[in-house]
Amino acid sequence: MENKASRRRAALLVAVLAGSILSAQDRPVPPPGVTVSENDRKDLEGGLKRLSDSIHSLGRHALLPDVTIFREAVRYALTYNEFFDPPDIPKAKALLVEGQKRADQLLRGEAPWVKATGLVVRGYVSKIDGSVQPYGLVVPPSFDPSLPRRWRVDFWFHGRAEKLSEVNFLAERMARPGEFTPADTIVVHLYGRYCNANKFAGEVDLFETLDALRKQYPVDEDRILVRGFSMGGAAAWHFGAHHAGRWAAVAPGAGFSESAEFLRLARNNEQTTPWEQTLWRMYDATVYAANFTNVPLVAYSGEIDGQKQAADLMEKYLEKEGIPMTHIIGPQTPHRYHPDSRVEIDRRLDAIAARGRDAYPRRVKFVTYTLRYNRMKWVAVAGMEKHWEKATVDASIHNKESLQVTTSNVSALTIDFGPGGAPVELVGKAVIAIDGQSVPVTGPSSDRSWTVHLAKSGGKWAVAPGLPEGKVKRHGLQGPIDDAFMNSFLFVIPSGTPTGEAGKRISEEQERAIREWRRQFRGDARVKRDSEVTEADIAAHNLVLWGDPASNSVMAKVMGGLPVQWSGDSLTMKGQKYSAATNYPALIYPNPLNAKKYVVLNSGFTFREFDNLNNARQISKLPDWAVIDVTTPANGRYPGKVTAAGFFNEQWQ
């Protein structure tokens, strides 16, 4: 009976996780906070004022983010009603004390936390929106920055916690070491920009944190591991599948590894659009399973945990690639680690970490569906024949004079070995045998670095002078709309008022985008009026333009370079005419004013309130372009009726 009851509870957990019956209005994410008394508010505002004054006195100090994280945590909670439980308020007061202590130390020229062991919280400034983002560290007792050595780093991804404000994250990271603390290892706890399973800006958070960490600690680049549980397990599946070449090992626990089966969409008769189904190929780990040939994987599940589904499904996909999956299963264990399993997981990961990552293996197998994820070890896909279809590379070092490469759905490829990495002879020509052709290439440089660009034209491969040029999809400039929010972006709001019912909806979506960016990705979006945009802004940011050509002067300036005609009452997209009074375009495109950046029309990130209820739903909901009919009201799933939508081809046509 006990076993059956446990299994029923596990099944119920999956049903709750995957449930689609709740509307976005039933449970806002994050939830509303508790009332803050006048005395508490006065104390918090006073502490914020003192800390802000000290921060101002510090100017541009390099360690300023390590102080600012405390102010921003309390400011967000106080300003946006995010003290979720009464104990959050004394936590905030304690954070202000700690922040003031650090500020005072910096003003005296001291920064003891940078050499401290144990639990340390730090911060960095994100390129995406200029926000200061926190992260937590567990620094081992053996750490000594004066030692001539580098340190293993384990990244830990947290589970779903809708009340995980910055206040609660910092307080927890200053009090608890977390699930695993391997010896001689710096454990990094990512905030991940709140509760998004480390997707989009939450994904970028890992790499920005790693960049910040490198500046402060001697990181062993070949002993970086990624680990997590529950929602954090889903993040580990993602980082392992999409960025396999970067890690020494991947260790997901529970979580989800794809969307459709986890959410039971077919069994629930839930309708999804063709472009949404295509966009599952962005974040589903299952279709990237072949990439696990490039990194050791140790998966964990509780035997009676409903989220064991993720590992069971990945096991099937890995089996298709000829990879027997190592799957540690906690006996009769629900949604947690079994004590014996913890020991076994650490034993295996410690052995893998001791060996370290092989940066230049003799063989690389790589699969991708988008140039957002274009690199594996010493292979980089620089161009695809068709986005969102499976692209593969199988490359191996044949001998000291040649490589052998086979590809599918690839139009440009880079072979890239760093200093000391070249596997071929230093003097003379080498040969790359690719898809049945032999392409003679120049050998490596004197430092034994070796970079070769190849491009295919008319079915024939040849050496290329560099990466593809012109208006083509490339890494970081390939869409869909959500990709604009994985780098620095600027909301450009109109000086005028967009007209008609469509204009009213655009204005509502603009305000929603600003609000929801802060709620879901925990930063204040940069916002300027069209009249304030400078050449420096155009050079530095993806521009997200709101309004219509008559109300937004920047939009009017770029309109001639976009694949949409929009003037007065007329809107034409892909040869189809629509009434501009009740329809508007949402799209992403290379900026005609700066081809290295995007321009986006009338859209923030595309998943909405309903999708916040389940992390497996927080995926792109619109492709490269869409036409929105506003005669249908906006809701928690769509900004209106999506009349038409699609992807641009590899030439952005």
C-alpha cells in the first residue's frame, strides 16, 4: 500500500507540473507579497538610502557589484511588493547591514570577502540590461589564491521556487552550502534570473557568472561541471545537450528534458501551432542527444519520482546514438536525493573531474537545429542550409596530415584549434576530407593554433576567407524573436501615439513587456524614447521598437530595410495585405542601421503568463515574424490572434 500511495503521489506531482487547466490569473508568478508595516518600511527605506549614498561614493569601483546586489535585492522587494512571507523582512534588514559593511570596507580600501572561504555571495553587471545579478559561492577551506594552481568549479542550478526573490536567494546562499560540496571545489550557485529553468537570460547568466568568476578566482577550464535538481535538473539537461563541449561532466537530477511529452500535450488534446512545435527544437535536450558523445553524463532519479520521466526519455534517445546512459536511481525515493545515491554520484563525478575535460578529442560528433548553438569542441557550424532542421557534423583526426568530416544541412564550417591544439603537422599543407571531397588547406601557425573556414557552394566545399558575410543567418543573428533578449537590448518607445485598435494593443504590449521583463528576468529593461536614441545606442544594443512608423521615428527610419510594408491603414507581410487598424507586425530582423545587431518590432519575450506556471512551457511562442490581429483580446498565451507567422530563410528573406 505504501508503494502504491507513493506512486500515486508521484503521478499527481507530474500532473500538477504538467497541468494546463490553470489560467494565468489563477496564480501569478511571482505571487503577491505580504503587507510591510510602516515601521519596517521606514527602517528599510532608511537603510537603502544609507547604502545608496555609500555606493555613490564608491564611484566605478571594480567590486561595486558585490555591494550593489544587497541594495537591489531589497529595493526590488520593497518597490514591487515581493516580501512573500513575514520572515523575508528581517532577512532584508540583515542584507542591508551586510551591504553597508561591505561598502564601508571598500571605502577603506578593504575587500576581505574576495579571499574568504566558506559561503560567499557576489555579483556582476549583466550586458543584457545593465542589471546587477547575484550568485552564491561555496569556497573550499583549502582555497588559497596565492597557490600556483587552478580550481575545479561545479555550477549548481536551483529548483523551482516561485518565492525565490533576490532577498531569499542571498539569505539562503549566506546560510546553506547546498546539496553537494566536493572537496577542493568552488561550487557556484546561480540565481539564473529567478525561476525560468536557466533559459534565455537565465542561460546567459551562467556564462556571465563564469566570466565574472574568472576575473576573481583561478578557474580550471577543463574541470567545470554542471549540476542541478528538479527545475535545476532540467537546466543541467539543457546545458549538457547544447553546450556539451564546455564541461568536464553533466549531472542532472530529475527535471524535464523536453516539453511535449513532459506536458502530455497530445494526451491533453492541447493545440499547438506548427511554429511552436518547430521551436521545441530550440530547448528540447532529446533531439540534441548525440552531443552527449562529447561529455560524461551521470543522471539521477528517485525510483518513485514522477520527474524520472526526463531521464527515462533521454535514455531512449541516447540509446539511439549508441550511448548506454549511466542512471543512478534512488531506491523507493520520491523527489529528492537518496543518501547512498549522493555518495555514488560524487564518486563518479570526482573520478571524471580528476581526469578533466578533453578540449581537443580525436573525434567530435555534433548536432544542432539553430546557429544559436553552433559549436562543439573544435568544430563550429557557421552556416546552415535550413534552420530548425537537423544539422550534423562528424569530424575526426585521421592522421598527422588530414581530418575527415561528414556533414548534413551545413553550408559553412570552421575547424578551430587553439594554441597548442593543432593535431596535424606544422609544415606544409594539410587535407580536410569533407563529404567525399578533398580540400587542401594551409597547416597550423607556429603556436600550433589552427583555424580553417570552409564554405559550400553548388554542393562543393572550398576554403573560405572567413565567416559568411552579407545578410545571412549566423551565430547570434539567427532569430527567433526571443534571441534578441539574450544580448544587450534597448526598448525604444514612441514619442507619438500609435493609431487605431492595433496601436492601443501595441501600447499595452509595450507596458506589459517592460513589466514582465522585470518580473520574470529580474532586471530593469533599458528604455528610451525614439527621439533620445543615439548612434552609440544603435551600435551597442538590439533595438526593440514599439509603435508604428508614424509614431516612432526610429521605426520609420528602418522600415525601408525590413520585409514589411506598413503605412497608414495598409500593412503587407509576405505579399498578404492586412488592415493596419486591427493588425500589427511582430518580427526580428538584422538592423538596417547596424547589421551586427537585431531590430525587433512590437514584441518582448514571447512566452506569457500562462507559460509561467510551468517551466517546460517557457519556450519561444513566436518565430521570426508574425501578424497579430487585435480583434481577438490578448490573454495569458498570445498577444491577440496570430493570423500568420513564420521563419525567414537563411538569407533573411
